[in-house]
Amino acid sequence: MTTTNEFTASTKTGRLADFVDSRVGASGMVKEFGRKIFPDHWSFMFGEVAMYCFVLLLLSGTFLTFFFDPSMAHVVYEGSYVPLKGIGMSTAMASTLDISFDVRGGLFMRQVHHWSALLFVASLSVHMLRVFFTGAFRRPRELNWVVGGVLLIMGLAAGFTGYSLPDDLLSGNGLRIIDGVMKAIPVVGTYLSMFFFGGEFPGEHVIPRLYSLHIMIVPAVIILLLVIHLFMVVTHKHTQYPGPGRTNDNVVGFPVGPVYAAKAGGFFFIIFGIIAMISGLVQINPVWNYGPYDPSPVSAGTQPDWYIGFVDGALRLMPGVLGNFSFEWNIPFPWGSNTLVLSVLLPALVPAGALFAVMFAWPWIERWVTKDNREHHLLDRPRNAPFRTAMGAAGVVFYSVMWAAASSDLIATHFHVALNDVTYWLRTLFFLGPIIAFWLTRRICLSLQRKDREIVLHGREAGIIQMSPEGGFSEKHEEIDVYKRYLLTSFNDNKYIPAQPDAAGHISRKEKRRAKISKFFFEDRVAPVTPSELEAAHAAHGHHEVEGDKQDSIEK
Amino acid sequence: MKALSTKRRHPLAAVALLLFGLLVTGSLYIAAGSISEAKAAETTTASQSDIDEGGKLFVANCATCHGLKAQGSDSGPSLIGVGAAAVDFQVGTGRMPMQMQGPQAQAKPVQFNDEQISQLSAYVASLGAGPAIPDEESLDTTKGDAAHGGTVFRVNCAMCHNAAAAGGALTRGKFAPTLVGVSEKHIYEAMATGPQNMPVFNDSNITPDEKRDVITFLKTIEANGTAGGIALGSLGPVAEGLFIWTAGLGIVIAFTIWLTSRPS
């Protein structure tokens, strides 16, 4: 197959460009990719923020590897930080101190690395929340939601392995908890711990092993998943918020080239700048305060970085005994008695496991309950999907209660309350909080939808009170414009679908269960305004009392 | 003397005389001051009159809870044998007299002057042997070893007071306060007497030299400041997480809104 290249460049640059283009076909890619349209909304940019943080992590991390020595060999610190001079510690800790105090720009780079790690996971989380609450995970994007979830887990893994590397007191305490959780796993736990630490905790192997994971495996997996994630974004095209002219079959926005390429490039440097500014001004993880790791001391205020906090919080909330009931079970076996430490095993694995399981399964759960298998490229306003928004809020509260529990000691000292009371309250909220959040959020969503209906049918309250010739008072309502009305009336409306019989006329038990959940989710519902309703409202317009008189038209 | 008398009408004579006079009075004042200071140092071993005065102060301010003879009551422990250091710490930091009953006495503005505090200490010390107020020698941070003090601190103190001495929570409303800004003497006395919920670190547990090392460590990290910038209260990852979720994400969101806004 030969293609004749008719084009002959007249300038030197042109010839060079043509040489490259005729060999790699870049112009085709630019033509294809440069014309991709991305819709404009601030909430669409958190994924981008996470990606830029990741680039920063790679850059600053590479700098740190030039100076960091991940060895647990014992050395006596002789660097320039006086309060630790002459103290024995691991080489990892000593080289971290050297990076902080004796390498030019080292402390700044350490802080850039750590702050961008925190922002990386934070923006990832906000990105996922945006995707969830707007329903962007629906067909065809279910798999990309799963890839995103795995990316979040890999982000946590990257964070945790990195957090442990300096071998300071704080990170050592964190590893000790991991050791405890491993050992709580029945039967194989002690072996897992022995394999992971290369002997008894802390051993001399764990830091180099974590280092290999932290700088090779985990980032490689993240890059791989990131590529898959972006590839799918390009394949699926970006979702958009509903609005006039925006349909399920188009994307309204700006093309990548030149607008988005410029904006995104600029945005990278903005994120870079924000993190550099924070890192220059605000201290993070001062390992010199914590001192070298030693298994005996545990400092007050020992917490993991924020993204692991919810697991730490769950551990803090779990009681060891409940009245006379102990959560530590000794199960007799022929070879002796084995211990099942539920007070560690349950909080360490169950809440996080449940959270991620529901998160990953949610697109399929929703599809099953709503029987909605259509492609969705238009996003939901959160209020227009009360069941989903309420479930999300319940999940957020469930997470946040555990998250807050990780700082129970600081809540106690800073708000002058008893630590025990904080724990009791949070234990209560652990169970009741999600239920309250679900109920409250759904009521708020339904009320907001009712308000939308009111506005569509009766217009916006103008705040002008008119007196009729008869002397009656009424408020003037201004009709909203058609664009706004379109936004308020055209939304994806889920109804309760009763149990459907299959081809043989039989209603399966699973289908009955689905119907029950569907009823729970969609029994209370505010339907979008129909054209006939709107016409009726318009016909009756012009004589509104100060108090609304059309309440009966709202529910169902 | 002739040379002097010929110059007595010199324009600067009055100035010279004034300077001479100031110099003499100044030196006399310094001399007198150092003599009285020396006297004060000698009288740290209390006189009987101090003990008597302290007893009066005790009956007026402390006996309600600690009993008329410091034997203790339902509302306060016995003070026989707690030593002068305990009184000097509790009263000197304003924790005693207690503002109200609670999980632990809180620091508040000091209620007595130095003389009254030393009289009270003398009185309580006279009731039974206990830890004495430390001398200058054991508080001299120029003689301490900050690095060793740091190790002692991390092993014995950091679990309650936080590795950066920022304080921490204990059970049921009790807490370990921050050690930033606490005087050398009070840190020493706290270790020796174990005020409120703190354990006693006696001289065989942490030797006086090690106590001085701990004080040196605390004063060194206090004087060093924070190497990396704003410390966020030295509270560790919680404060850092809070910062990135509020300030960090806040700035990011402000920029995203700016970038996606366009005049329509």
C-alpha cells in the first residue's frame, strides 16, 4: 500500500514537520483527538486535578529517590539536626533527615511529594463523588467507574507504602497496626505477617519491600489504569449536564485544540503552583519531631494520613468487650486453641470492604432496580435522582463518622469534651448516621423537586404584591424563560416498577425482591411537569393568591 | 589640684559632674542589688516566719479542700509529703487554687505572687519530706543533651504529650497539656511530682540529669521553630488532612470555577 505524498513543504520547519508527520501520522491523531469536544463545568475538572497531582508525584518522587536510601541498617545520625544527633536509627530515617536538612531543596521536595499525595487522593475522591451523584457511571461507563474505583484503591496503596518509608515513629506505629490486622486473620495471619516483614515485626526487610512496591509496582499499575481510564473517556465521550441543545447524542463544549489543550496545560501549572505554594509555606510530616521508629513508644496524636483515617477510625470505634461479651474468641481445636480477634478483624476489614463492595456494584444494583439499561450521556441533577443522592449521602456519612473517629482524641482536646463521650456518640452515629442521612437527603431532594415544579407551573415569585380593584392582595408571578423551563422539566424520571412476570408468567423471588427495593426507592416521587399540566397552569394563570393554591397538583 | 580648679568653669564641667554622679549611684545600686539577691538565694531554705506565713495563706486559700492541717478531705488529697515542688508547680502555674472541680485542674492566671508561693511551698514542705524545688544547676539547659533528652521524652512522655509536645487527650475529659511555653522549673517539678493525672518520674526512674536533658530537648525544639513552615499546631496528619480538604481543595475549586467561567 503506497500513498503518494503530494504535499511539498516550502520552509525548513515545514519540511521537518512533514518528515515526522509522514512517518508517525501525528496530524491524523491531532485531527481526530484535537476535535474532541469537552463540555465545560468546574465539577468536571477534579479528575484532571488528580492526574496533575500524579505527574507532580512522579517528578518530586524521582527527585527523592536520588537521595533516599531504603535500608533498615542501623546507623548513628550525625547530620545537622541537633536534637537527633548521636541517636541510633535506620538508614532510611537518616537519609530522610538528610533530605530534609542537608540536601538543597530536599525538604521542599519532600513536602511537594507529600502534599500532592494528599491532594491526589482528595481530588480522586471528589471526582468519584461527582461521578456518583450525577449518575455518570451509568451505561456505557460502568467499567470506567470500576477502573476509577481501582485507581482510588491504588492511590491508597501508594499513599500507605510511601507513608511508611521514612521509618519514623509515626509510620512505624502505622505498620504496627497493619501487622496487628494481618495477625488477626485466622489461621494464616501469623504466617502472612512473617512473610511480609521477613520475620518478627519490625524486622529488617519491610522498608525495602515497601519501597519496591511504592516506586515500581504501584505507580506502574496506576499509570496503566490511568491510560485505560482516559482511553475509555475518549471512547465514551464526556458526559454533560442537561440543558437546551444538549442531548444524549451530542456533546456541547469546546474542542481540545486549541481551547482545551491550552486550558489544561495552564491548569497543570496552576495545580503545580498551588502545591508549590502550600509546600513552601506549610509543614507536613515533620519526621524529625517524631524521631526514629522504636517499637516501645506510641506518641499521642498518632494518626495515618487522611485517606487511611477511616480504617483507623473504625478500629478506634470497635469495643473490645460489650458488657460481658468479649470479641476475642478462643476456639478449641484438636491441636490447641486458636484465637479469633474479632475486635480487630471486624473493624479493619468489614466497613471498608462493605463500602468498596457497594461502590463497585452500584451501577449494576441501580440498573437492576430501575430496569434502566439505556445509554446515558446526560447527567442527572442530584435532586432529580433522590434515591441515588440519598444512598450517596448515607455512604458519605458512614465514611465520615469513621473518618472523624480517627481524630477522636483531637476532637476531645479541641472541643473540651471527654474522649469517651466522643467515642460513644460516634458509635451511635456509625449506625444511625447513614439512616438519618438517607432519609433527610431524600426529603430535601423531593422538596427541591417540588420547588422546581412550583416554579415551572406558577413562575418565579416576583416579590410584587398587587391589589385588585376589589381590594384583594395577590403576588405577581413571573414566568420563567424557556431555557430554564427546559432544564427543570426534562429529567430522567424513575418510577416504581412492580414485580414483572417472566415469559412463563412466573414471578421469581429475585424479581419480588427487586420490586420491594424499587418501591422503597421510588414510592415517593415528584414527576416532571408534563406539557398538559403546563398548559392547564397557563390557562389558569393570572389569579394567584399570596398563598399557593395548587398544592393538590404536586404529589403524583 | 590647680588644673582641676582652672577647669571648673569649663562649659562641660556640669555635664562631667552629672555623669560622675550617675555612675556612682548606678554602681552602688548594682552592688546593693547583687547583695540582696545573694541573700535571697541563701534563704530558699525557708525560715520559720515563711512557714508561719505560708500556714496562714494555706488556711485561708487551700484548707477548704485539703483540710486545715493539709490532711486531705473528700474534695482534695492530703498534701503531707508532696513536697515544695508540688506546691510550686500547682500554685505557680495557676492550677491551684482550683477554679472548679472537674476531671483535672486547668491552668489559669496565677493567683499569688512569688513570695506567697514560696511561703506556701515552705509550709507544705515543713509537713513532711518531699521533692524540693529544683536548683538552678538542674535547670541549666546549656548543660543538657537535647538528643538524649529527645529519646527519654519519646519513650516516657510523648504517648500523652505528643512527640512535638503539642499535648493530647486522656480518658474522660482529662488531657495532657502542651509543653510549649512552660518554664524549665515547672517542667522539672511536673516530672518530679506527677501533677493531676501525670505519673511521677522519680529520680531513679528519670535521673535529675535526664530530666535536664528532657528540658533541654523541649527548649531546643521550641527555640528551633518549625523547619518546614507553618506547623498547623504540630498535630500530625489530622491537621494536614483538614488543611488539604479545606484550604487546598478550596483554592483548587476557585481556580476550576474561574477556568470554566466565560462571559455569556
